[in-house]
Amino acid sequence: MNLPRISLVTCSYQQARFLETTLRSVLEQGYPGLEYLVIDGGSRDGSVEIICRHASSLAHWVSERDAGQTDALIKGFTRSSGEVMGWLCSDDLMLPGALHAVGEFFARHPTVRAVYGDALWIDEAGRLLRPKKEISFNRFVFRYAHNYIPQPSMFWRRELYVAAGGLDPRFDVAMDGDLWDRFASLARIEHLPRYLSCMRFYASQKTRSLRSRARTEDAHVRYRATPSLAGRLTYPLQHLAARTLRCALKIAAGSYGARVPQEHLAWLNDNATVTQ
């Protein structure tokens, strides 16, 4: 099978406690067409030393001051050349076999321009919290309930990224939801029912510490669909309908009570670390 070249970007700042495991989770995939780029924001916590240990396996890396996560991602994607793109935050993990599954999916479906898989929620030490088995893409649910696409499990073709205008530097937290929404206006987003990544959930993570800004940015994406005053006034009803529909679709998909494959549990156990 002629697998596509995958460009994966990891942006990081002061995340040395997670970075080694994150880098290994990608580099140990053994994917033949991997282009891995690491963009560090000038960390002084030992991150650079960790990156240097893996430098020979990276297509590009840099440690320098930037304007934040979105700026770092834009910098990485600008340097990349792969047909397929994605990003993995420095505190998340890529599950074994994920890149092969993504590459094979795109090779078998040449007209698909974006696809996302499922994810596992893990705690600060890498222990399983719960599976995030998702539903197929539904734009009404996406816009009026919430952005349910697991960011590190989302991959897309470069031509779609270019056509959509890339990441918007005005977004600091909801840059993914904004990009997915613009993708959805240009192409159908597919769902690959397979666990591809692990997403950490802990008190000091960015999405929790900047929750107020996240809500503001989410609202900007949401109201793009209903810019009129009447649309905004009817939003609570649309939100209720979207949440109800999401619950029904999750029941149909078997999302509630989903089981995690034993091989993923064993891998998490082998890679769990107590972080300080």
C-alpha cells in the first residue's frame, strides 16, 4: 500500500515532565512516512535536553520564544511537507498503530479530506480515566452542543488545510474547533471508529486554566452559524436539541460503557509515570 507522508507537529512549552513520553509515543510508531516536527517556545525546564536526545529522528525542531500555541503550530505546519497533517500536544500521547491506521485509511479513501478517531482520557500520571468513543460527524451537534472531536485524533489532507486558510492566530484555545468548522464548510469529515490517541485531563492544563477564554472563542465559532439576533435568541433551544441528539447518537454508537482494548490498557500501564 502506498502510504501518504504524515506531518505531525508537537508544540511545547515548559512540559518536560510529559515530553519524553509524548515524543516516544510518536517515534515508536514505526510509520515509514513520518515527518515529525517539534516546536518549543523557549522552555527552561529541561525540555530542550529531551528534544536533543531525539533530534536525529525529527524532521525539524526549534526552541525559541513564540506568540503561543497557535503561533507555534502555524510555524510547524509552514515547515512541513506531508500530504496528511495533524498535531499532538506535548502532554498527549499517540496510541500504538495509530499512524498506520490513519495512513491506510487515507490510502484506501483517496477522496476523504479529513478524518478523526476516538481517544482515551488519561490523568496526569498517564492512568486511564475513561474512553472517549465518539459518534460520526454531525455539524449541527458540533456547532450547537460542543466540539466533540478529539483534537489529537484528527488528521486532514494538506490541500484542505490550505483551502480553509489554515489556523487562525486570533484563537488561543479553540483554534481546533474553529479549524474543524471551516473544514466542515468545505468537505465531509469522516470518523474512524478506532482509538488513536490519549488526552490528559489535569488541573493545570491549558483548556481548564483558560476556560473563560475558551467559552468566548467557542461562542465566536458558534455564532458564525447564527449571526443574527434572532439566531442568538434561539440558540438555547438549538443547544438543547443538539445535546439531545448527541445523547441519542452516542447510545446508538455504543459510546456509553465502551470497553478499552486490552492492548491499550497494557500499553498505558507500561508508560504510566508519576509526574511531579
